Amino acid sequence: MFYAIDRYDDSFNLREDFKKYDFIISNRYVSASMIHQAGKIQDKKEREEFLDWLEELEYGIF
């Protein structure tokens, strides 16, 4: 959750940077968080539910 909030907070700075620069290099990938966190969940159904929740958080809410 903290990484998602951090990415959301930084997105405002990135929007301004996109106006000034031709390209931006970022190391804050949603997929990396998904893989890292989901790897800790043994139960397949629970893991899929978590990934659905995280995707909604990252792309739907934030």
C-alpha cells in the first residue's frame, strides 16, 4: 500500500516533468510490487484476489 501511495504522490511531479522533458526514466513499477507481494501468498485463490485488489488500487483508485 505504501508503494502505491508513493507512486500516486509522485505522479503529480511526473505530469509536470512530462511537459519539460522528452523522456523520463522510472524505477517504480506496479508489476514489481505485484510480483513481490503476491509471491508471499501460498494459496492460489487468495493470491489472485490480492492481485485483483492491488490492480484496482493502482489503476482504479489512484
